[in-house]
Amino acid sequence: MNVRLLRNSDGFTLLEMLVVAAIVAVLAGAAMVGYRQSKIRAAEASTVSSLRSLNQAQFLYMQSCGKQRYAPTLVALGTPAPGDEHGFVSADLAVSDPLSKSGYIIQMTGTAATEGDQSCTGSVPLTGYQITADPEIPGISGTHFYGTNGDRVIYGDLETFQNKMPETGPPGHGAEIK
């Protein structure tokens, strides 16, 4: 007599479930790494765009309000000139100085003018400026550091430009961001 053993094939075995769980975990881990990197790239792109806007605003301020001098703070760039309803830069960039935006700390400094008139907004202008942008949490909110100055060229590097960015000319390290 030939007796066949019947196997119940309804469902998965424990080993099959563990293999599926391991595959899902590997895919989720890879997705998280990709998400984190894309979030960092977006924060860095936003910061470079903010620095470009600040450079343009400083140029406009110098030409129209600062009497060939620059705004002393980010907040001053957001102050409208008399007879105008908008500042030189969007309100999100003129909240504070230093400014925390997109995971970066943006800070502007410069040399105050010791002679001449105040700007049209009533502030003491700068003869030169430098702006630095450092990640709030290096490696997490951003991996690159950025700096710019009165030449309106943006530089990037893996080390900070704070206290190293001249008011004109290239810094001692970093590469130009195109």
C-alpha cells in the first residue's frame, strides 16, 4: 500500500517570513539613506539660492539706498526704502541675524562705515560684507559650508568660512559654486 504524506501548503513557513522581512529591512534602509541624502542636497541648494538672493539684495541696496555701501544686517535688507512697500530681500531672509533656514545658519558681518551719511533706511552702512552659511548639524542638515562677499561669488567647502571669509576676493580655501 502506497501512502502519501500530504503537506499543508497554505501560508508561509517561518524561514520564508524571515527572508521576506530581511529583504524589506534592506530596502527600507536603502530608501532612508537616499531620503537623507536628497534632504541634504535640497537644504544645500536652498542655502546657495538664499546666498544668491542676499548678494543681489546687497547690490541693489548699495546702488539705491546705501550710497555705494552695504546693508549692515539681514534684517536691514528686509527694511523697505522710503516710499517702497517691500524690502530688498524676501521676508524669510530678513527675520534675524544670524538666520536659521533650511538647516543652515546664515550670518552676515562686515566693516561699518565710519564716515558719510546713513543709508536711506536710517542704518549705518557697511563698506564691505561677508556672509557665511554653516550647517546647523554638520553631516545631518548639510555637509558643505558656504561663504560669499562683496564680489558676489559663492564658495563652498567641507570646512567653515566663518572668520575666514574676506570682504572681497576669494577665501583661502574652497571652490567657486557655479
